[in-house]
Amino acid sequence: MGRIQDGVEGFFKQDDWAYGPGRIDHTLVSAFKGDAGQWSCLAYCAEEQQQVMFYSVCPISSSPEKLVSISEFIHRANYGLHVGNFELDVTDGEIRFKTSVDVEGTDLTFELMRNTVYANVMQMDHYLPGLFGILHGDLTAEAAIALVEGAPTATA
């Protein structure tokens, strides 16, 4: 274990999150339940780079026929985000939201980790209804963004 992983574990303990080791070295896994659903979380502790990448993994992967709509949704969502971004693995349909922090020259404090984690899970919770609208239903990417961001959709 290193300084970065110690800081992440310290956050999880102090904020009372259940967590455990991930399948990949230098990862910790947890879960979060928001208003829109429940999903897995993953913290990757890059000791050498002195960085933490925190991921919320959408509980449903995209089917191949929904990849284009999900891709458009993710592009639309990412465009206005100040912190973090959505990612899509086009090989298996996994959708996740990533936030990260670089602590080179400083300490990974509880506050830095809290801001990184909660910015992440709040965004996933906010956008999850739009993702579900595409994955479970027939919403277009534009309509799904309008659902979560309140933007009007274009008329034909």
C-alpha cells in the first residue's frame, strides 16, 4: 500500500463507506445509492503518478444497438461539465463517470477526496435517468439530455 491508497482508504473510513480491494492492483471498490439508483464505484490509486481516478460505473451496460445514442448522450452531457466526464467502452458497452485528482507536491486530504468522490456520484445520480431512458426505453439522446438538464428539444 502507498500514500495515495492510504489517503483513499482514510476517506472511506472517515466517511463511513464500505469498501474492499478491487480485482486490479491498486484499486478499491465500493458502492453508492443515490436517488436514481445504485451502482459500483472504483478508486484507482496511481502511486507513481500521485493521482486518484474515481469512477462510478453505470449499473447497466449499453447494448450494441444503443451505442450510437449513448455516445451522443455522453457527448452532450460532457460538453457543459466543469468537473469530471463520462466514458464509454465501445467494446463491452460499459458506461462510467470519472473524476480525478493529482496530488503531486501536496497531500491527499479528506477534503480533496470528498470533493472528488461526491462530485462524481452526484453527477452519475443526476444523469442516470437519462441513461436509463435510452437503455430501457426509446428516448433519443437529445430527449434524454432534456430530461435531466431541462433543455428544450428541437422540433421538426
